[in-house]
Amino acid sequence: MTFANLIPTLDATVFVSSSEMETRPVQHVIASDLMSDVLVAHLDDFVLVTSLASDQMIRTADLVGATGVILVNDKRPPASLIQLAKDLSIPLLGTALTKFAACLAIGKALEDKGDPA
Amino acid sequence: MNRLPDLSPEKSPLTLVEVIYSTTIREVMSTDPITVERNTPMSTVQHLMRDHGVSGLPIAEEGRLFGIVSVQDLIEALQQGKLNVPVSTCMTERVVTLEEDMPLSMAISTFSKYRFGRFPVLNAAQRLTGIISVRDINVTLVNRLLQQVSKFESMLDNEVTPGLELNRVFHTRQHDFENGGKASTTIKKHLVDHHVDRSLVKRIAIASYELEMNQVVHSIGGTISYRITPDAVEILVQDRGPGIENVDLALTEGFTTANEWIKSLGFGAGLGLPNAKRVSDEFFIHSEPNVGTTVKVVIHLDKKQKENAT
């Protein structure tokens, strides 16, 4: 599964897209509003599911190499966050789903579609 | 008396902090200090101070320190016409002392804390071996900094860094969340651009970001310096305070002093320092309350990495 596959799955709004979102694989999910926890997770090829719409959230996603970010609960990202996500080439989606419902939907999609390789 | 220089990394050469921690008081102090005995009359103290141009004399017998007498004590004795009394009646008995093996930073913070012009220095056996003044410190600092300047000048002459190698310094400010993390993202991009292995980049980025955000969240500001060579990435973070009361506790997962506001921004879970340590190959921390915290981490670039990197 790729990050772009998540757009229909989550009925998501694309705030920031990147050329890599069609190709980079998604295998795991980290769901947290606590960036300290995101920084200690030992995973690759993951998406960050969060309701924290701050610049530091995008910086954290970049530094830990997240494939992309999903902003839940219909949170509207501030303009500075969108700009930063563009600068760092991190795709950013928004969904009206709750964090739990978004995780559930991604989990189901991972089971159905599995690894793109 | 002139104040000691401001030792904040932003206003001083970056290596200053390293100098003041790696230099011991033994290297800075004046040895074989002129001393007097308890029964020496104040008139002798007056002559010694005048002849030797000193403003304070330790009272010691066979290396054992009994007190210290200053110019102020002498002036008081003069005013009261007590020139023939033994110095033991005029001296300060509760003397603040330093030890030979302490770092120079300790002497500097002691001078900042007390308004005395000099401190007796004792060895491990508590015997008087020297005396340290602000002048001694300043002379040492000037000499060491001159050495550093010479070293930097020769480094500049040899600078050739279009590739992976890099020396760069960033400044952080307290609670500046807008810019917090910029240093780490810049360095991460540099490493990615030079094809450093993804898992190594992640470790370096995490160590860097944890330390950078620690400075933004907890310190009153400081610097974060990167030295990238084909062998390793070295990150040196230095802040101007307030310092960490208990370093062992700060290295314990879950221990935090962050407030709710910091936590609402997604930080302050008490995982930063332990996480930076976890992802690093070498980790060094030194902190002194009211002075600041220095952390140095090194992450080695392995052999395979060296072949890939350009």
C-alpha cells in the first residue's frame, strides 16, 4: 500500500501532496499527539496519525522519516504548517475521522492491500 | 573590581566552555602563596601586602589553613590602631576554599557567587597549595583563547568542504518553537543530500532534534554545533542555564520538569535525553546549576556508509 491509497480510504482532503506519495510504501501506523513518543518509535515506512496541528509535528515527522501525515478530527492546518510540509516534502492529509476510526480504516486497508512490493 | 567575562556561548568562542571544564584549578592558581602564621602581628601583614602587592594573605601553619586576611581587614585594624595585635584576631576564619582538582568552571562560579577577590586552594589532603584570583583566571582564559584562535585560523586556511564534511553552528532561543528544530532539519537534509544511510540519518536526526528541543523547552538558550567528518557526526549542544539539578534523574525515562503548555505542544514527556543517548554511539553530559548544560553525542558512520557517501 502506498500513501496515496489512503486518500479514498480516509475520504481525505489533500493539503500537501508529494511526488513520492504514489510510490513510498506504508507498512505501519504511529498514532500519537505526543511527539516525544513518535521520536522513540522504532519503525520505518509508517504514517503519522495525529490531531496535533503544529509546526513541530511536521518537523518531527520529517526527522523520523514518516511517509506522510494524517490530521484527524477535521483539524485545519495553519498556513505555516502547510508551508513547512511543502518545504520538507511531507504529504499531509486531513480527515473527519477520529484518530481511532482512522487507525481502524488504515489497518483494514493494510490487511486488504498489504505490501506494495 | 572588573566583572568576569560573560561566558555564554553566544557571546564567547564556542570552545570556551570546553576550556573551562577541561582546565583544572591547579593549572590556573598561583603556587607557593605568601602566608603568615596566626601570631604574626598586623604590622607585618601590612608590610607583606605592600611589598608583594597582594590584597589578601592566607593564615597557614605547615600547610594547614586557619583563615584569610584581606586589605579591608587591615584597614579596619589601622583605623582602630590595632597594628600590634596578632592576625588571628582580625582574620576571617570561615574561609571559602577551592580544591586543586576542580575544573576552572567551579572557580568561576564561586567567584560569581561570592564577592571575594581570591580563594585559597587546597589539595586532596586539605593542605594549602595555592591561591587563585580573578587575575589568574583572566590570564589563563586569554592564553587558552589565543591558542584556540590560532587553531581556528589554521583550520580556516585548510577548509575544503563541498561534500559531506561540515562544521556548522546554530543558535536556539528559549521557547522559540517557531524555529526550534530548524537546525536538525537542515542537518538531516544535508545528510540525505549526501546519501548517508537512511537508518543512520534517522538516528542522527533524532539525537539532534531531542537535544535541540530540550534547549528550546528547558534552557534559556544556547548553541548546537555540528561537526561532520567521513567517520562520524558529532553534535555539541551548550546552553547558558539554568542547568540540571540531577543529571541521573534527567536521564531516567519519564522524568520531566516540563509544564502543561509544553506538553500541549507534544513535548516534555521526559524521554528526550534518554532517547538521544539511546540512538548515539557516544554520549557525554555535564551540567552545573546556574551555569548550564553541555551535551556531546557522536554517531559513527560505518565503513559501508563511507563508501556510499559522497
